[in-house]
Amino acid sequence: MSERRPFIATYIEASRPHGVLYIGMTSNLYERGHQHRNRAFEGFARRYGCGLLVWYEQFELVTAAIRKEKALKRWNRVWKLELIERTNPEWVDLYPSLCGWAPDPRVKPEDDGEGGVKAFLKRLETGE
């Protein structure tokens, strides 16, 4: 297995499908996901049991990730649910696939054919 390189991300953790949502940003989503699962820190996510990684977006710059986090926190709940369901309609925990323990549930069978991963990435960009 190849070494996982930390990356900057804005993410949403949920207590359960359509449950309590926690929005955060980190420079290492692998470590932060582990911390959420082990309830390592006191606070909102621990209090409400937010341990399912249901959405994330990678960034090159910390400032861009912070901007996205602040924007998402201003969104109403319906918009947040729509964002999650656009790429993760089953509310599958993305942490196992992020760590390489399971296939990415966001990749559809049609992504394995013509266009492959490029088709998947284009859908993510366009919101299809």
C-alpha cells in the first residue's frame, strides 16, 4: 500500500444520515477523521456524535479551505444536505475509502467505462 499524503480539506461529518452536521477544515483529513472517530476532543462534534465523513473537498491553500468552511457554515441546512446528496446520496462513511480500506462509494459503475475517473471528476465539478 502506498503512503497516504496529508492534504488540506474542508469536510462535513454527520451523526447519522440526515442527522447533526459538523463542518470543519483541516490540513490532514486522515488524522482528523481518526480523531472524530475516537472522540479525541471535547466540543460540538463529540457532544453530538458526528463521526461519519459524508463530504469533503481538497484544497491547495489553507486560505481557500477556510473560506469554503466559513461559506458552508453560512448555508442553510437544505443546501448542505443537497451538497452531500449530490455526491454521496447513500450517506456512506467516506473515511474507509479515503484511507484505502474500501472502494470510493461516490464512483459509479459507469465511471469505469469511457472517460473513467475523468467523467467522475467532471460530474463533481459540474454538480451532475
